Amino acid sequence: MPPPLLMANWKMNLTVAESCKLAHAIARSCGSCGKSRESRQSAQIVLLPSFTALDAVARIASRVKTLSVGSQDCFWEERGAFTGEESVRTLQELGATFVLIGHSERRQLQNESNEAIRKKVEFVSNTKTVTPVLCIGESHAQKVSGKRKSILQQQLLSAFKGLLQTPLSREIVIAYEPIWAIGTGVSATASDCATIYTYLRGLLENAWGMDAVNRYCRIIYGGSVSEANIADFVAKGVSDGALIGGASLTAPGFCAIIKRVSNSV
């Protein structure tokens, strides 16, 4: 089994200088952890800075074996007249090995459609070095109205629509982030997430088979993750990791999460 995947989504919170300072602190902590027999690094850590800080943070992360970087978004074409967009080719050149697709904030604030998300997932899936991280999640209203599973099914299957008829042969990550838990301080329960993960995994297995899903798919949790609750989601085998927002914006907070996971698995 691969180690837990911990992804730090810094969103639009840090300048380039601040991003570098935070990356240096995390790299020092991870480096020290990796050198200690008593505290082996037992998590794969991905930093997701802004586009402007990606190159600088990637250079810092490259010095530590367990650190890598990813992008918060991408476009579905390699090049062209798409002002303000970033191509996967450019992200690869800067060292990104993961890319978020369909984050709830982009769905809500940029009106990103399921069709746009599908195009991005398909384009990234055809690359060899960048792993797509598909974000899906339901609102509180959808949850209480009983539409939760149907919404998640729609988001998941529409994103992989063009890939479901072919064998799965490369890594994909699903980030389940209930919208009602993002930035609210109220996280989903581990048992609740376990039910959702079983449902999502079943949908994927129906398309690609159990062996392929076990080998290539990871499902992680995102939504008010902290040092206090991370073990509930990762150490108990509920999910394959976490997408962490606010708690990843300080070195002490994020490194405490990393340590908790490393000491628990």
C-alpha cells in the first residue's frame, strides 16, 4: 500500500516570499523526520502553492525525497489563445506532479462546469508525469435532502466519462470534500466518510475492476482537517490521505499533522 497522501492547498493566501518561507520550514521538518529511525517519514507530502510561487517552491521541495509539488488548476489544451490559463506542459516543466481539478471553490466562484472538469481530467490523464486530483463534494442542502450520493455519482462519472471504457493504467486521486465542511471548522465523521468512500470505490470498481482500483486509485478527505482529527481519517484506514487547507498555512500546524500521521501508520 502507498503511504498516506497529504496535500497542502495554500489557495490564494501567500506571496512568493511567504510560500518559500513556509516550504523551507516544511522541508526542514520532513528532512529531519526522514533522518530519524524512530520517526520515519510515513506520508507522501504535496505542496500546492499559487502559480506564481510554483517554480520557487518546487526547487525547495526537490531537496526532500518525500516532498513534491502540484498545481491548484490547469487548462485542457496544451497551448493556444487562452488568456490567463496555465497548460499542463508548463506545469510539468516547473516540476508539478499533481494537479487539482474541480475544486469546490472553482465550481462555485468560477462556475466551472462538469464538462470543463471532464476535459481537464481527460487531458491530464493522458500525460505521463502529472496525476489528476478530482475534487467532488455535496452541499449541506444536497446532503439533508437525500441527494448526496446522486450528486457525487454525477460528479465522479461525468469527470471520467471519456475514460471509463478503457483499462485504468495510471494513478488517479479522488478528493472527497463535502462543501459544508470546507473552512467551517466542522468536519465529517470518519464513519460517515467510510460509507461514502465505499460507495465511490464501488462506482470505480464497476468501471475498472477491483484490482485496477486498488492499484491506481486513492481517495482522500478534505474539509476542516486538523491535527486533532487527521488520525480519524487516515490512521484508521478510512481514507488514503487528506487535502488540507487552512491548517497547512503555518509550518507548526502542517508539520504537526504530518507527524501525527507518520506516528500512526
